[in-house]
Amino acid sequence: MAKLYFYYSAMNAGKSTTLLQAAYNYEERGMKPLLLTPHLNTRDGIGRIASRIGLHADAVTFETHDSLLEVCRRHHDEHPIACVFVDEAQFLTKKQVFELGEIADRIGVPVLAYGLRTDFQGNLFEGSQYLLAWADVLTEIKTVCHCGRKATMVLRLDAHGIPVRSGEQIKVGGNESYVSVCRLHFKAGMAERSSPTLPFADLDEPL
């Protein structure tokens, strides 16, 4: 039976790299993956999934009002799909997350969704909230804070590199706008290791 998988992390943990490698594995074996990405994700160009290490692939874009079940059915009818990959899955709506489950349950195609768990204020994104609730398999992709601890939170930075705590939940950006940190330095608003007054982890501390 096909399953719905959710791979979640803070930023810059290698989600897109993992997605692209998994999709390539299907292609290498002659099976067709369907790659989906939100239309609002313009950081790497519309309809493009790219990783920091240089991997990239074209993808089908979708809006919040689109039915992902119908998108999948349409592509599956044209050429059988072996797996569906969803990038930036935190931007999904509740309805679209439900549809990802329908793709797995009714069409029988596994769905692998990759996204952030929380926003820059520490709140769950809508898509992540329901993926955490409904996915069959949850997997954390780990990365590190500047102190060496596991990074689980995201700070948003202004044009001067100063963390900000207010604003719209969705603002597309990269390393110039966001940094992943541990919970301690998220609460302290520390985007880099600069204060001797706060404790830091041993760099050998396991994730």
C-alpha cells in the first residue's frame, strides 16, 4: 500500500538535495516521478527545484486553489507515475495535504513531501501541521545551529542581518533572509555565535 511521507527540518538541512536524489533514483530505473513545487516559491525560478549544492530539476507548479489530486490524475493518465515529490510542502493548504493522502490511498502512488516544520515565529505552517497529523511516516532531516546543537527553529533576518519577530508568515528568501538555530538561540534571537554569556554545545554533541 502506498504511503504519504513527510520529511521536515529547519532551513538549509538538505531537503531539496534529498528530494532531487530520490527522484533521480526513480528516473535511473526507468520510472517516472512527478515533482511539484508551489508557484510562490520563486527563489530558484518558477517551476524549478534547486539545492544549495547545485542539483536542480524542473517541476510542475501549483497554486493554493489547485487540486493536487487532479494534477496527479492528469499526469498519471498521460504516463504512469511511480512517485510524487512535493517541495516546500509547508505552503500546502489543509485540503491539499488531504489530497496527498488520497493520491497514496486511491491512486496507489507514494507521496514524499519535504518542508519546514515551523515559521520564523515558531508557529506551525498549515501544510506542516496537517502533514504531521496525517502522514504515514515522519522523518526529521537534521542540521546544526551555529553553536553545534541541532537546529530546530528558523530566525528571519532584516536587510542588516538582525532577527525580526513580526511580519507576514510567508516571505520567500534564502540565506540572506533566514538562518536555522537551536531553540536556545531562537529565543535569544542570536543569528550567529557572538556572545560569551550564553552556553554553547560541544561540537561533538550528537544530533
